[in-house]
Amino acid sequence: MTVRFGLLGAGRIGKVHAKAITANPKAQLVSVADAFEKAASDLATQYGCDIRSVEQILQSSDIDAVVICTPTDTHADLIEQFSKAGKAIFCEKPIDLDVERVKACLKVVDAEGATLMVGFNRRFDPHFQAMRKAIDEGQIGDVEMVTIVSRDPGAPPVDYIKRSGGIFRDMTIHDFDMARFMLGEEIETVSAQASVLVDPAIGEAGDYDSASVMLATASGKHATISNSRRATYGYDQRVEVHGSKGAVAAENQRPVSIEVANAQGYTRPPLHDFFMTRYTEAYAREISTFIDAVETKSAANPSGLDGLIALALADAAVRSVKEGRAIKVSEVTGALADKSVFQGR
Amino acid sequence: MTVRFGLLGAGRIGKVHAKAITANPKAQLVSVADAFEKAASDLATQYGCDIRSVEQILQSSDIDAVVICTPTDTHADLIEQFSKAGKAIFCEKPIDLDVERVKACLKVVDAEGATLMVGFNRRFDPHFQAMRKAIDEGQIGDVEMVTIVSRDPGAPPVDYIKRSGGIFRDMTIHDFDMARFMLGEEIETVSAQASVLVDPAIGEAGDYDSASVMLATASGKHATISNSRRATYGYDQRVEVHGSKGAVAAENQRPVSIEVANAQGYTRPPLHDFFMTRYTEAYAREISTFIDAVETKSAANPSGLDGLIALALADAAVRSVKEGRAIKVSEVTGALADKSVFQGR
Amino acid sequence: MTVRFGLLGAGRIGKVHAKAITANPKAQLVSVADAFEKAASDLATQYGCDIRSVEQILQSSDIDAVVICTPTDTHADLIEQFSKAGKAIFCEKPIDLDVERVKACLKVVDAEGATLMVGFNRRFDPHFQAMRKAIDEGQIGDVEMVTIVSRDPGAPPVDYIKRSGGIFRDMTIHDFDMARFMLGEEIETVSAQASVLVDPAIGEAGDYDSASVMLATASGKHATISNSRRATYGYDQRVEVHGSKGAVAAENQRPVSIEVANAQGYTRPPLHDFFMTRYTEAYAREISTFIDAVETKSAANPSGLDGLIALALADAAVRSVKEGRAIKVSEVTGALADKSVFQGR
Amino acid sequence: MTVRFGLLGAGRIGKVHAKAITANPKAQLVSVADAFEKAASDLATQYGCDIRSVEQILQSSDIDAVVICTPTDTHADLIEQFSKAGKAIFCEKPIDLDVERVKACLKVVDAEGATLMVGFNRRFDPHFQAMRKAIDEGQIGDVEMVTIVSRDPGAPPVDYIKRSGGIFRDMTIHDFDMARFMLGEEIETVSAQASVLVDPAIGEAGDYDSASVMLATASGKHATISNSRRATYGYDQRVEVHGSKGAVAAENQRPVSIEVANAQGYTRPPLHDFFMTRYTEAYAREISTFIDAVETKSAANPSGLDGLIALALADAAVRSVKEGRAIKVSEVTGALADKSVFQGR
């Protein structure tokens, strides 16, 4: 079976997925939709697909799956519509910036029995996957403490920051998902502190640019996250897991790994300076995993639930900074009719 | 001038200092005192010094300085006595496990104008010193975030744990001091979480074996600390400082640095498995610094104040775990008659 | 302009080039030829090109360039034929195993003014390219000594060995080219020693599996090469250049770069185990460079001359082992009508 | 038993040994002799020993062993005298610059049954010792190829060069010994090339400053050595051994191992810049090994024979450069009455 794709949104991340779909022998890019006509036609030309409206794609019988790369505030609506249309859905994170809206959306997905995968691309990085595999093989015993350092080369424009939901929902959300991925157990409490050290304009926009987070699970496992919107040395993405029998860590990645030695010392080049070059292979593996799920009609992973939980952790972090205390995740999610929503995997 | 030493306590750490004093051309080990006669005589034979009682050393005109390596509960009394006797004092940390007792002790030291240095040996590690120097030279710009990972090869006996004051006062206290050393600014709030993952007996003794801490300064700088009482791969001691223009980090140290490659991969040996071999050079530099301070009659550093602040941070961490909230350091130290006590350096 | 390609040979390396051509927006794969029909049709199906005979490709007006991936003993003839047909030619190394045959072939290429590039893929590895760039920028001053360690994961089948021309012409030839690439000066003398340590069957086939080489240039620069047909830890490919002001080195590459720590030490995974995964990016950059040369009608590099010189160095090494002395390269190449043949670049 | 030492020569290396002897609980430094009175008295004061003439030490019944740190041209005579006087002898390398003189000297040593150890300090470096141990444990299978890179931070004064015996006898001699130490088999042939790239004055003095060497054993094992009298990045000392089941390597050593990251990349400090700081621990272990040999009346290792063989390899290298061919070591050593002289260990 060839999975036939419609692509919603032809922007930066849309192009990444178009390339991955086209290169995948099990998939075909049939159509692209974008409110901005030029973006759609450029992408259509480059990857040899046609152009349709979102409504047309909804009704296209020659399309099995969609990739949602539109602005965040459209995600939940589109997921609901395409769930009802019987299409498999890959949606860039986040589903929405509001936990209640996400919960409502996931109810529709569940009701329709739709396939929904959320784009936490880092789970598909070969290095982080190899860490997870080493853990699964028992190489480090029981997981005890996860340490994540995650720093962007530079802060995004303040206009972006204003619409982003804030550092915890925009940036740390990836680290929340990574912490869960490595911990293998749901997080119970979140403690966070945050400040403005990089750019006062970010503070004026009501956000932070530097943040630390501590997470704890019911069984007493720990995770710490250290975030900054600035790193002169490149895109700093390190994960380390300490366990009862050992530890495993993924080093930073750089485009070239030479070393120059002279009287000043031994120098290696800076890291990747852009998430797309850092995570090139991860994006390809991510779409490949989605295609396999669609083809085999199995559950997609990370799921809508994973998206909801990561958002709830971000909400808890925001509250922790404001109130100066550890926040229980259940304070954010409230009483759930169906407890299984948080059962994780 | 040769600084003439009396050594109080001929145990494990006493021997380390005896060796460092003997090897230092500016110092002479005159006398050792130990309640356990055999310990004193063994050390006296090995390093060619005589044996006296603590009282005799107090009254010895041929002794300029003492090194206090006796049990913790004697430290504060001895500091007060030797301050009054006009001797320069090097005291192993902590001064006492009780903040109020430490404050009282330091008042005596101040009143007598005594020289008091507290044994935070890690500040004298060549690698951490080189980090501090790189920061002072402006190589990383303004310090923003300190990340400390500190793990012991194995937990001490539960008997020791019971007398230790708990993980924060016994183990993390070194990391609190290191955080201050690198931050260059006093810490305002402490958030901590802790659990028992290594040995249930530690929990039964009322302590934790795994802990995470977040620290914040008034200007918004961050530090995170990750502690475990177990690391199968050796004595894990890493410090990293992220700043506005870059970052600096100290790698772990191992006794030998070979690498064996075969079909299983590339393997380097485990780390040092003992703090004394890891910090051999630090102990020598520490005593050398104290000798220089005595010789030049200048202030010793880290001071009694540094000892007090590190203990207050530990107390705040204990309280944060219990109350699930960020603790202001001022909640622990209370109103101070002399605010300068916390002015740091 | 789109460069339209005919591919000669649909084997392992043919597929690599087919993929690179197809992915390159400036190129189009028009046709494939292979004596083995199934190989041709599989490749044609996968990459959407047609199938023609070599003779048909020679006469195809819709083909601008060919990539020669056929057996070695056909290379020289094909180069001559396609030179005369006015096609640009990319040929896998070596042009031939016989120096005189190569010289004759290159005379035809010169006479026809044909574009010929020889497949020394390692020059296009991003890491080795970054080394060359660092040298060109003067970061290490004048190049003085090149050190190459190059080891295969395992020996090829003895049948392959018998046809290969021997370790120096088959394996070391890449290192000879790399030495020239880094030295930036022609090699004057070659000293070599070789033995059979890996597999006696290789010795019975008249070849060696372990070799060391020393190279010297007229100005006294050095290169050393260490080769083995076996490396349990993967495909070992290291190059280091020492100069008057410093040194530059390229580390080995591995598919994933995690590190697992436990009581046995710190272990990173083995290296790539196959030259095609190790040099994936190099192959893509190589074809891209050829396409640019064809498009801009500029000289291709590495040229036929580079292929000839590398082969002459291999011949010199063979002779050095046999005669136990340093061989002048001019002893191999003999008197050349046109000395510029060896002027290098 | 305490081994009582006389030290011959109070220069730079004499001081290193004086310190190591004094720090060793099994040894006592009794006396020092030096033609330069001030040097002797300074050392005597610092380490608390007396001053005697060489003749007095020869006749001193309270001296068991001597350490010879005098100029090279006195070594052989002193070894013979002290052998006859029944003292155990540690002699800095080389025994003499002339192979025949060394052979004559060793005959006296053998005849007297004297204990003679030659100062190849690198064998006692903890990292190289750990490599040897890994090999002995079978971690890399059979040794096949040894790769040594050895570069000095800077060239010594030309006056020193003139008396040194040339780069092969002065500098490479350490690498020859290291190659034998790692190969575990005697070397049969030596091929070398050398040039002047660092300083023309070295060439005018009849020596080289840049050299490459290939060594082969009877069973076909290889070693390569790359030497330069200049390395802007410090004292470059790397050894790597490739075997049938894997490889083992020792990394370079630096005084501090921090890493600074910024927009220019990741920089670690230069290496040690002096052999004495690089090999501090090796010197201590070397003397300790000698003391143990004296105490237990067992053979010292590396022996006079090891000194002779290393010198013969240097002579072979000199000849190889001049004659442009591989030299058999037997060409240098000639017919030996007692073949066992070269049996190695």
C-alpha cells in the first residue's frame, strides 16, 4: 500500500515533511494546501503534487492522510474535521495552547477512532532512540534521574514570542516530552523557576528566556531541565539518563567534527545552528513511523495524549513560577472522566 | 616565615592534610592530637611530628595554626577555643550542623579577629579553578546558568548517614558552595525535591539518596544540582556554566585515560572511585592557600561565612522538600543584626 | 541547464550514484546500462529512467554525461569511447590497474578535450573538506606531516583480492590521494612495508593485508599511512595534518554517538561498518561537484591525472616492499613527454 | 630494607629523581655529587642529604645504589665503575651514543652481575602501562600495528642538538623503546626518512627536526613513528596499538581539562608543555620500580640491553635515511658472540 498524502501548510516545516514524504518509497505526496498561493505553488512544483483547498482535501478520496503544518490556532479544528473525514492525521505540536481545548479535540479523535500522531520530532533522533534502546535493553538498570540541557542558538522574534504561549509551551514542551520518553513513568509534580536574562523585550512581552524545571514521578524519579533562548555555541541539545546500573547520554551534534590544535588549544567547530539541520534524520524517521502506522492501521505514537500531557506540564510550570511552589499535574488536568487519559504507555 | 602546624584529628582526612603540610616548603607539621592514641602515633611516626593533647596545642607557643579534622560536633567549640588562643584555623566543613550554632561561633571568630578557613576543597580543584579563571577573564560573558551533576560512587554506611545531617548538609553542601563559587552572586531562593531510590535503609534513617535542587539569585541567575548516592561508573563530578557569550565546563576525571576499541565499541575506564584520589591536587592547593593566608595575614577564603551560607542553603533545601515550595534563604537565616554577614564576596 | 545522465553499471556503487543524481535538482538520470538485465531494470524502476545499451548511450543526443561504474578492466576503453563521443565522464577509480594503459587513455582524453573526473570520494567528505579549508585559511601554517590511519572492518573475499591489483592499488590508493590532497605538493619518494597478519589466504593470493607507507615530497614534507584489512571496531578512517602553526584532525564517524557508562567504564558504539554509510554525504557532494563542472564547462577535479598519480604511488609502494628501498615516483612514471602531467594542482 | 642512594648529577633530571627518592618510604637519599658545587649544595639543602665526590660515593659502604644523571659521555664509565663497586645502578638514557661502547660496557655489567636499569621513563606512565596491561589481558588479541606520534613543544638549543647524537638517538630513541614495549617482539628492519622543516640551523648542525620511521618484526608486525621538534599545541605524545581483536590508545594529557564553548567553537586548553610535568607520575613509578628491583635483588627492567637495542634502532634509522633503504638491525649490531643479547624479554 502507498500512503497518499495531503499537506496542509507549505511553510518551513511543511517543506521538511514534503521532502520526507517524497523520499519515502511507501508514500506519495498528492496535494498541498496553503492560504498563501505562492507558497503552495512553489512546493507543488518542487515536489510534483497538485494544489487543493483544505475543503477539497477533506473530500478527496485519493488522500489517505494529512500532515498539519498550519498555524497553531487552526490545529484543533483541523484535527476534528479530518478525524470525521476518516483521514489519518499527523499534526505538528502543539494541538492547541489551551488544555481544555485539547481535551475536547481528543474526545472527537477517540470517538472517531482516528489515527493521530503529534510531532515530537526529537523522539526520532537516532541518538535519543539509541539511548531509549539502551535503557530498554537494561544497560543502565532502572531509570532514576534524567538531565536535559536544551538551549536555542538565539531567541525568536518578539512577535513570535507573543503568539507562542510562552517559553514553557513553545520550547520546554519538547523537553517535557523527552523527559517522559526517557523516564518511562508519568510525572506527578512540576517545579519551575524562570527569568529574563537574554532580552528585556521578551520580559516586556510577558515571557521568560531562561528557565529551570524539576520533575518528579510518583515512584520518586527525577528530571531536571535547563533552558535558555541563547547559546552562542549553537543548538545545544543534551539528554542524560542515570540509572541503578549505569548511565547513558547523547552528545551534542555538529555539522563537521574536525579539531584544530594550536597555541590557544584544541578547538572543535560550533554545534548545528538550526533545529532543521540538527534534526534532519529525526524528521525523516518521524514521517516514516507515521506512514508505517497508517499502513498497518496501528496506533500512532507519540499520540494526542502525549501532546496533551506535555502541554499540561507546561501549564504546571507556568503556575509553579508564579506561585513559587511544586504543582501537581492533576491540578492542571482536573478530574478526568476517563482516567486512562493519563495512563501513558 | 614557616607556618607551624598542629593537626587535630589523625583520621582519613587528617592524613591527607598532614601529607600536604609536610610537602609544603613554607610549612612544618609540629604536632598531632587524636583521642585515639594509635592513630596519633602512626601519623607522628610517618610525618615526623610529636604528639600533644588538644589542650597542649592550645597553649603551644611553637604552633601558629591548626587544622581541625575532628568529628563535626567538636568543630564549633574548637574554633572558638583556638580563635581565643590566637591561632589561625583551618576547619573541615561543616562548622556545625545547626545554623544558629554556626552564627554564634562566627561571632566569636569575628570578635577575636581570627583567621578561619573552611574546607570546601573543590574550589581548589585545578579544573574548577580554571573554569573560574575563564569566567573572570570574560570568556563566557555574564554568568547565567550553572549546572552541577554530582554523584557518589556508593552510599556511606547508614550509621554515618544518621549522624551526617542528611544528604543536603553532608553531600549537596559541596555543590551549594560550588554554585555560589561559579554564580558570583548570592542565592535568594532554593527549591528541592528528594527521594529514596538507592537504598530503603537510607529512607528508614529519615534521609534521601537522590535529590534535585534549583537555585535562583536576585538578578535571575539559575543553578541546578543533581545528586545521587550511587554511580556505578565512579565519582561523577561535573560543573558547567552557561553565560551570555559562551559556556565553560569541566569534564570528569579518571585515573587513566586510555580507550579500548573492539566489536562492542570504544571504552574508556571508569572515573576515580574515591574523593581523595579525585581531589588529591585540590587538597594540596587548599592547604597551600591557607598557608599563604596565614603567612600574609590576609583573609582566608572560603571563610566561616561561606560555611554558614552553604549550611543555610542545605537547611532551605530540607524545608523545600518538606513544604513543596521555593524557600527564601532569608527564611532560614532570619533577621541578622549585621547584614554584611551575607554580603558574600 | 539540467545535466542528463547515463549510468553505466547498476551494481552497488551504481545505485549510490543513481540516488545522488536523482536527488540533485540540477541533474536528471535518463538511462542505465548493465550487462545484467535484472540489475538494470530494478534500478530503472526505482529511479524512473529507461534502459539502453552502452552503444545506445554513446549515440544518445539526450545524454550529456556518463557515470562509469562497470568492472575496472572496462574503464579505460569506456573513457576513450565516451571522450570521443563528446560526453562528460565521471569514472570510479581506478582508470586501470596498469600505469601505461592509464597514460594512453589520458592522452585520448586530452586530445578530445573531454571532461573527466575520477571517483576519489573521500575528498568530498565534509570533515576532510573542512580540514582542507582550515589549512587553506592558514590555521595550521605550512603543512609538514600528514598521518593517515585507514582500516577496513574486514577483508573482501579472496576472489575479489585476486582481481583487485593488491592492497596498494585497491585500498591504499585512497590514502595516497588523501595524502596528496592534504600535502598540497607532489610526492617524490615512497617507502612501504607489508605483511600478512589477517588471513593467510590473502598471502596465498599474492597480496598483503597489513601495510605501512612513508611518503616524502621534494621540500621534505612527510606522510605516513597505516592500513589493515581488519578492524573489529568498524571502518577506521582518520586523517591528521601537522603544520608549522598547529594541527588539524578529523575524528572517526559513527552512526550514533551515545555513551553508556557503567562499572566497566564509558562506552561509545563502534564506528560505521561500511564505506557507503560512512561516506554517504561524500558521494552526494562528489556527484554535485561533477554536475557543477559539467554545467560550467570547467575542469573536473580530481582529474584523470590525479587517478594516474595515485596509481603510480601504489606501483611504487609495491616495488618498495619487494626491493626494500625508497622508490622515486619517477622510476614508475618514466620519462614523460609532457612533464606537466605531474605538476599536480 | 631501605635502599640508600647516591645521586650523581644535581641538574634538572637529578632533582626529579631526588624528589622521587625522598618521597619513597623504602628509600633514602644519602648523598649527592656534582662537579658544579652550587648545584650539589642547593639539592643537598632541599632534600637533606650530604655532598660527596663521585669517588667517595664509589667507596661509601652506606650507599646501596646510584642514580646517574651526569652528562651522557660519562655514563658508560660510571656504569662500569659502579658495577665493579657492587652498587645497583639506575642510569638515564642513553648509556652511550656509540653502540660498540655500549656493548663493551654491558659486558662489564654482565661480568659483575650488576643491577642496571636504564631510564626509559615512558614505560612507567600510568596510561601507557594501562595500555600494556590491556594488551596482556588479551583485550585486543594479537598485536599487529603500533602507531606512535611524538612531538616536542619546541626544538632544544642548537648547542644541545650538536651534542645530542641527532634526533633519532636523542628523541626517537624513546619511541623506539615504546614500539618495542608495545610490540612485544624484536624489530628486524628499520626504514626512516627525515628532513629539516622547523629550523634551518638544525640542518646546518647536521641534524633533522622532522622524521618518520617504519619498523617491522620478523613475524610481520608493524610500527610507525612520526616525530617533530615543534608542536604549537604542546607536548604531543600518543601511542596506539591495533590488534587482531581490537585496538587500544592513550590520549594526550593536559594540565587542565576544561572546555570553553562560544561562537568560535569548543576549545580545550593546550597539552602539557614540558616533559617533566607530562611524565611526573612516570618518574615516580620508575624510581619506585628500581627500588623494588634493588630490594628484591631481581632484574631491573628496562635493562642495559633495552638501552642497547634502542640505540641500535636509532643507528639503523640514521643509516636508512642516508641510504634510502630498509636497514636490518643486525647490520648495526654485527655478529654477536652471545646471541641472547638480543633476545629481548
